[in-house]
Amino acid sequence: MITGKNYIGSQLKAGGTKILKTFNPLLNTENPWVFTEATQDEIEEAVALANQAFASYKNYSGIEKAKFLNAIADEILALGDDLLVQYCTESGYPRGRAEGERGRTIGQLKAFADMLTEGSWVQATIDTAIIDRQPAPKEDLRKMLTPLGPIVVFGSSNFPFAFSTSGGDTASALAAGCPVIVKSHSMHIGTGEMVASAIIKAAQKTNMPEGVFSNLIGDGRTLGTSLVKHPLVKGVGFTGSIKGGRALCDLAAQRPEPIPVFAEMGSINPVVLLPNALKKNSQKWATAYAGSITLGAGQFCTNPGLLLALKGEELNDFTEKLDQAIETIQPGCMLHPSIYADFNNGIAKIEEQNGVSRIAQFKGETTPNHGASTVLKVDGKEFLKNAVLHNEVFGPFSILIECENEAELIEVISKLEGQLTGTIISEENEIESHKGIIGALQNRVGRLIYNGVPTGVEVCASMLHGGPYPASSDSRYTAVGIDAVYRWVRPVSFQNWPDHLLPAELQNENPLQIVRTVNNKLTLSQI
Amino acid sequence: MITGKNYIGSQLKAGGTKILKTFNPLLNTENPWVFTEATQDEIEEAVALANQAFASYKNYSGIEKAKFLNAIADEILALGDDLLVQYCTESGYPRGRAEGERGRTIGQLKAFADMLTEGSWVQATIDTAIIDRQPAPKEDLRKMLTPLGPIVVFGSSNFPFAFSTSGGDTASALAAGCPVIVKSHSMHIGTGEMVASAIIKAAQKTNMPEGVFSNLIGDGRTLGTSLVKHPLVKGVGFTGSIKGGRALCDLAAQRPEPIPVFAEMGSINPVVLLPNALKKNSQKWATAYAGSITLGAGQFCTNPGLLLALKGEELNDFTEKLDQAIETIQPGCMLHPSIYADFNNGIAKIEEQNGVSRIAQFKGETTPNHGASTVLKVDGKEFLKNAVLHNEVFGPFSILIECENEAELIEVISKLEGQLTGTIISEENEIESHKGIIGALQNRVGRLIYNGVPTGVEVCASMLHGGPYPASSDSRYTAVGIDAVYRWVRPVSFQNWPDHLLPAELQNENPLQIVRTVNNKLTLSQI
């Protein structure tokens, strides 16, 4: 079933000589499939096809694009068990996770299809003419969002479905009207090929233009650089490390024509534990956080890597319970030996810093690639002095910062880099007296959570998955939820344009029955 | 009235030793005022004050911010004739232009005040909890737009009011909730100081925090670099040359924490003249375009610098009439001897290229700094071969590209850099057979105009003033109209947050009575 080839549009090609293989972290062995890296000619061809496809795809109606997205969801489901098995074999994730992530991915595709079917997302804005205005007449002006052009998507390591080949970046770009070229993540190329085959089948069944989607194999540096520097590429989506994301941002910014890159990168997701909450519910929060820290072997962008609390009896009690809770959770398999090694090295690096002690670590037996969940501790003063302690350790890890007082806690927050999320664990009677903490936290994050855990990113309109740099490269956009489409569109204004030549969204009769802003009022009416 | 000092917040300071003077291009002499460049300490102080101000200003209500913007409009008007005289003395523009541009500037401030008073611009989006959802409950999530932080605005040369000290960038950033630091344009520092004094007065009268606005004097490179690289600055607005704008984009992209720059840069605004339109209305279009090319001494971002047409009798007739019309329009005074020199050098450079001929030039007597309006001509083949012919000549200049056929015309359009505007001059009976031209043009521009002139940028919700690079640095935003506010805001999500701690915009009762998206439906209702 796996061919090991690139999809250049609908054609499977493998003219190159360099090969890649994937790894089964559960069995701790290389997988059997041989994948061929895309050649420069194949890369060129994929981009040229995407650019050709754009000329027609940008004019496809919302209904047509919705059919395409729904068909992708159907074709992914039609791959059935084979796809789930491939996913588990290349990621080490358990079957339940595979099913859950597939459900999420299909839900995302359908959410964008619903958005397209409804149609108002283009933000049609109309100001009608005022012929007799003094000193000069006002011309008729109508604006709507239009797609940017071919978009390159870099699949993530940790979400082989939901943030990869047919994940949120691809779904949102296709919804916008942009052809997509995926750089398949090297840890799960087989899974990527199967998902790509579903997208290609869906494109053919719904009569999409050739080149609307391609799937390329290659190492990040060579293939990634070629794609991001290509003059016909107009935008980039990325999920991964700060180093990788920043390199792409730099490349894109240095182009003769700079292009936008939306990179969702590192985050340690601070959690503030207030004293009354710990006093009243130490067991509940210890259990919840042991679960959140270890979920998916800690390989979530929203993993709570930083716990912040005021020192005292309540905190001591909580850390004991956290230690006990961590001990009961069997570590999960990590994605790859390299990630497992980085995890262990990351912890070792932090443990050797001044003032760091261990408060929890899974002590049972672990098999290869199963990282032992670990929580360390340091005081606020040391944390403020030492930038090493601010680094993300990808995996089931968290560090507790024990603060002397609220002022120190606020200073710690204000010195943090940008974060995807910030969480407050609080009782109702204490939150009012800690408003400074909320203000400081809001400044540094994209999503604020009250009495919950940051893991679990709901796909809905009000989700913001992004945040101040380096959580994401542009805090003005989200990677999750239907608003993710706004990364790939630009407005165009039509002045004094004949009605029958306008896009349907802007015509007087409002044939698509969408909500529009007409003369500063939201309305469904025709003009 | 002019002190020559910097506004560091509300304080006038001039601790430095470097000075600048402005120039009266009409009299062709230096103006008397002496302006002192901001020192590094003063720059630091302005940014620190802006950052302090942000902590409170970001939480000001829309009503409070609207009062501030309306007060700025009032204080600008209160400066009366003195301000208009200063403007003319430092720009060479006639009094009518000064009045018109002041009206536009005040209109912009009031438009943002209206937007704030109405309040729905924050795009409040709410998804309520579903406690019994399977397999996991859905948490309550609420999202709205929040300000980025201190913004630096670079005033433009050609709009001392509307795109400078209190222009669209400043008005939109203040509306967003961001403190503003203006780098005053060196050609009209006195005008800038007077407008800054109005902003400071308005801030004091409406109880804005100290540091919400500062106005700094300096040369672009030193002062500009210090501001854009400052870690507390979170965004940049710029109107000017490609070279200047790109330098700021590069600086911002290279920061440890990259920040967004919205730069509105060069554009030659192509105009396609279709044959039937020229046949039927050659005189009308010749008169209209002679007026548009020479408006404001050609110093508009939307000046039509490129005319595209098919060769033939109709075109010959049109160019004769354009020549006659240009001859009747007395050239205006340009902003500065350096701009006048660049204009003449730019034309000379183009005239010496292969195949270029002159079809119109003002032949009457001109005084210093009054550029002779000029239209040159070249054929499509030469234009496609020679990048020099694509360069903008800032001033009353246009070049006509005579194309062999429609295919060549479309090729010319598709090879253009990104543009603010593209215009089609057409009769109804011919537009249907030229859809390829519209498609190609739409790909390259931010605003499409039918049977009109690109000069005249309406301030309204449906305006898009921006376009593919290098028309602007990010085609996803506009510099004109209330949507300009979206450059300076980022969304924040609140998950499971107590109602009374939410911003008013997201509270159950909808106390501000704004339009919100609740569970995917637009509504004014409470929850």
C-alpha cells in the first residue's frame, strides 16, 4: 500500500536517489518502507502545478471547496484500519490516540466545509455610492477576502494527523482557496503518504484542478529551503521547534518578496497554583496535573511545563501528592529515539543548574523510548537569574517555581517568553486579590484558562492557538479553529465595478445569502 | 509657537545637540525653526513611558478611547489657521489641499471614535460549555481582540496630516489600545510638533495615561533603528519608499522577538485603457488622467504611473489629447528640492532607455521645485525586457506601454510587482471579452477600479489601501479605513473564566450591547 513516492499533483514520482526510512519507537526498530526524497525537478513541478491550479482554484465557490474538504474526510475514513495501524507503527502512539486524532482531523475538515457552505467568512463589506456628496461624489466600494496563492505546509512530529498532511494548516489553506504543498514530516512519511492519497482521491472525485495538492518527501533543510524560497510560494504554515520555525521565518523575510510564515513553535504553558486552591483541592489538582503533564507522553504543544506557586504548607502537600500521582501513570512511548534522547538530555541539563531539586519522577521500569515523567523544582530567584531554566523540555516534564511572594511570582511571569497558554488554579475567594497575576499572564499568552488544564485544544471559533513570540511567529493569528483561514487570505476592493463582474459575494442581490457589512451595518439583505 | 523640541510623553525635551531644519519649497529657502534631534536617553524614556502607559491604556473602554480620539480632532481644529500656514510653509502644498487633508484627518479620527463607541470591532466570539458532551465535556471559550503594545509610527513625506503625526496609523493604533511613538517626518517637523501638541492636550483633557503618545525628532536611520529594535516596541507603521520600508521590515524580522511592520511603500498603479473606451471618450479620459497624474504634484501613492493600452488609431488620438490636457495644467510645487531632483533624475533615467519616447510634457515656464508633468511611451516588448522601466518616478509622471495585442498586455500585467491599485477603462460592450486582463490585474493589486482614477482614497470600511509586496509589506492588511485597526491587535481566548473577571465585551449580559458570534451565530443577545 505504501509506495514511498512523492505526490506531484496526482502523480506518484520518485526520480531521486536519496532515501529516508521511518522508525517504530515501540519495537525500537526501523520500519521496512523506503521513501525517496523529492528531486529539485519534482519540487519545481509541484510548485508550478500549484501555481497553475491557483488560477482556477481561487475562483471555486465555497460549495465546491466544501465538497472537496468533506470528500477528504470521507477518504481518510475509507482508509480504515490500515491507516490507524500505519499511524501507530510510525509514532508509537496507542490505538485510542490514533482514533481520537483521526476524529479531530475529520472534524476540522468538516468545520471548514461548514464555514465555506455558510459563506460569510469572506467578510464582504460594501459601501454604496453617494453621487451627490460634496465636495466630491462617493464611489461604490466593495471588499472581500481572496486567497494568497500556493501555501507550503510543514507537518508536525507530534500530531501525524491533526497538524500534518491533512491537518489544520492544510484544511484552512484549501478552504481559503490556496493550493497546498505539504512537506511530509520525516517521522511518519508512510502515514503522510496514505493521507495524501486520500486528499488526491478526494480532489479527483470532486473535480479539483490538478496540482491543488502535492506531498513531498525530504529532509527539512534542503526541501524546506527550496519551498520557502520559491517565488511562486505565497505563504507558509509550520508546527515544530523554535529553531526550525525561526529558520523558516528568516528565510521568508529575506526573500525579494517576503511572505507570511505562521509558525507555531515552543511553549512551556505556565500554570499558577494559588494557595487556597491547593489547600482545598490538592488531591484533585495533583491528579489533574499528573495527567496533563504525561498526556501523549508529554508531547503536546500545550503541555504544562511550568508550575508557579507561592511557597508554604499547601504547596508542600501538593507536591507530595503530585509525586504519588506521577508514580501511578505508566510512561507512554515517545515519537522517536531522537526525541527520547533530547528529553533525557534536557532534564539532565536542567538538573545540573543551581538550586534545582527533583520533586517527582516515575520510578517504575521503563522500556526504550518511554520517558520517565519528571517534575523538578527551583525557587523564583534562581529561575529569574538563569535562562536555561526557561527552555522547553519536550516530553512529560514540568518544573515548579517556588516563589517567595506575589511580587516575585508576577516578575517571573513578566519575564517569560510568549506562551500558547496560561492557567490559573484558584478558589473563588482568592482570585480577586490576585488580579496582578492575571494581568501579567494575559500579556504573555494566547489563551487563559481558569481551573483546568492547558492540554486539550478545542476546535471552535473562539479558540486561539497561538500567542506572543515564540509561541507563534505572528500573535495576530490562530492555528486552530476556523479563524485559522485568515492566515491565507488578503482583502481586495472593487471600486465602481459592474455588478455582473463582481464575485457573487459582493453582488447586489446577495445570491449566496451571506451576512455582509453594508454601509456599516451587518445584514443579510440585498442592495 | 514652534519650540523645536521632542514630546517625551507630555514633556517637551531637547537635551541633544544635533539639529534639523525644514525647507519652504515655494520660496526655495530654509525655514527659520531649529529642531533638536532626540537623544538616546530621550528615546529610551519615550519607549519606557509608552510601555508604562500600555499597562493601563489597554484596559480603557471604547467610550474612553473614543473621547480621546474626538478630542484630538477638536484640538487639531482649534489650532486653526496657524496649523494650515505651517503645513503650507513646510510642504509647498496650496491652502486648499491643507484644508482638505485636515478634514480627512479629522474624519479618520472620528471614524475610529465611532467604531470604538459602537464596539463590535473586537470580534467577540463565544462558544458556551457543553458539560455532557462525549467523550469529553466542552469548556466555555470566549475570544476577543486585544492590543499588541507600544507602536512606532513613521510619518510620511507626502501627507503631513493624513499619513503622519495624527494620521491613519496613529489613529488606528490608539483606537486599538496601543500607545504610539511617532518619528516625525523630517520635511515637516514643525507641522508635526503642532499636531503632537494637539494630541498631548487631548490626552490630558481626557485623562489618558502619561506616555500614551510621544513625538520624536531625528533622522530616519538613527532614530528609526533605535525605535524598531527596542524590545518594548511591539509593532511598526510606515508610509514611504520601498527602500525605507524594506529596511524597517528587515530590522524588525531580525529582532530576537520579531514584530509586525506594516509598510505602505511603492506603487505605479497600472491603468488599462481598452480601445472602445478610448474611441468613444478619448477627451474625457485624457482630461481625467491629466488631472490624476498631476494631482498634488503627482505626489500620491495612488498616482497612475503606468498606462497600458493596445496600439492603434484610438490610442494615438488619446495620447494627442493627453498631451494637450497636460499642457493646460500648471505644475504644482513639490515637497522638497530633493524630491524635485529625484523626479527629474528619474525621468532622465527612463528617457535614456531603449525605445522610450516622450508623448506629453508641460512646456510652459516653471519655477524651482515645480516638476514639469511628463508622460513617456515605450512598447510592450521593451517594457518586459527592461526592469528600469518598472521603477516608480515619484511626481507628476506616467509611462504608456503600447502593447502589440492582448496576450502581451496580460504578460505585462503579470510581470508587474504588487500594486496598491489597478484600473480598467472600458465600455460595457468590450469588458466581457477582456476577462483575462481583469484576472491578471486582480492578482497584482489591492484595489480594482472600473472607469475612474486611482487617486482619491475613500476612508470607509470597504477600502483596501495596501496590496501585494512591495505595495505593502503584508497584503493581508489595509492602511486606510477602520479595518486598519486590525494591524495592531491580537486575539486572546478565555477558557472557563469567571464571568465577572471577563472583559465587558465577553460577559454573559453583553453589557456593551455589541454584535458577537455566540455558538457560531451573530447576535446582540445576552447569554
